Amino acid sequence: MISGRTGILGVIGHPVTHSGSPAMHNAALQATGLDFVYVAFGVPPEGAAAIGVAMRALNIRGLNVTVPYKQVVMDFLDEVSPEAQAIGAVNTIDHRDGRLCGHNTDAHGVLASLREDGGLHRLPPKVVLLGAGGAARAILYALLAAPEVEHIALLNRTVSRAEDLAAALHGGSRVTVGDITDVASLNDAGLVINATSIGMEPHSGVSPLGDGAGLHDSMVVLDIVYKPLATQLLQQARAVGARTVDGLGMLVHQGARAFELWTGVVAPVHIMRRAIQPA
């Protein structure tokens, strides 16, 4: 039951009505018996500057941050974690004693998903990363932090954006950039990650790799798109015998990390996953 003591958690974005986070986090809160409620706050652009003031005034304990505010919120935080600073984006705000601290849990989420869902306790030496947007930035940070990853091929439709991202994260000789149609990069790759929105509903019939040429059975393929779960890319990968990982795992694990930052309680990952798993 919600009472005067119930703490507030939530997600901010524009739009945010599609978010699965309320279902996921409220299931976790119920399972752990914590007296919090998690809600979605649709914040229009003109209200963005007041987010920090609102958190303090309403004593909101924590927020997830989604598009388009992952960079905007950094301007009013009291502290930004080194990881979020390096990635250049905040997706979680922790409010303690009037101080707002920004974190980025996406890097944790992708590595946890690859480990738990893809069986990759050690990443392969060659990785292909598709995309150069916000999600790709966090994933590239995570890959560069893994010493066993020797080479990352960063492919994007606009090559200059990939070049900018590689330079911003100081990829050096470990990162080469190219066009997303460069299927030769897939030849000896042990892992392919799609960090673009290509294949997301309502355009679920397309793949970032076109006809899927270059995919092979010695690789793991992760698609961070989770609507639909069985994207065209993952169907292509399965057809050649590759191991596949859908986008639900990254979503759940980044949310679980945020839950633990706010509450100090181990997140019930299986319950969070079940809450947003399509029927």
C-alpha cells in the first residue's frame, strides 16, 4: 500500500509512455518488500531545466533517464561518476542528502547480458559494433574496458560519426571505423552487437546488415532492440548457426544495477525479466 512514507522512484523522458521500466521496477520492489513506487514522468523539453529542482523539492529518491535527457541532466548534477563522465551520458540519478549523483548503467547492462544470456564470461578478441549513437557509446566504453578485446570494428551509416566516437573514447589502434555495409569486418569476429535502432518496430522487417552476409556460426550476435525480441538480424544469425542474445537482457541488467544503486538491495533479476517478458 502506498502511504505517506512511500519513497518515489521513476523514469524521465519524452516520450516515456512506452517504457517497460515501471512494470520491471515495481515487480522488483514488490518482491523485495521495499516501500517505494516507480512511476514514469513525461517531461516536455521546456521542463528539462527544472528536473533537478523537482527531484529535491519532491524528495524523489532516484530516476532513470532516457531520450532525450541523458546529456541534458549532466548540467545540474552535483556529481557524475567516472564511468558516466567517460561515456558522456547519464541514465540513472541517485539522490542522497540533497545531492544528485549521475551514473551510467548501460555498460554494466551489456556486459552482464553477454555473460548471463550469451555465455561469454570472457569476450572474444574481435568484436563488431554497429552504430555510433548513445547506446553504442556506452557499449564501446564497456568493450574498451575489457582487456581481452583486442580489436573493435565500429561500423556506422555515417562513418564520420563513428570516427568521432572512436576519438572521444580514445580507442586508438584498438578501434577501426567503417561503413555499416563493410561485411568483410565480420569474417573473424567472435561477437557482433547491433546498437542501432534498425529492426525496431514498426520497421521490424529490416536488418542493419541487409541480407545478413558475413554472419557465421562461430560468433555471438547481440541485438539491443527488444521490440521485437526476434529481430531480423537475430533471425539471420540463427539461420547460420550463430548464438543469439536479444535486447531484453541489457534492459533488465542496466535496470537491476540502477535498482541496487538506489536501494542497496540485490535486484531480483529473474522477476524483473519476467515482468517485461512478452507473453
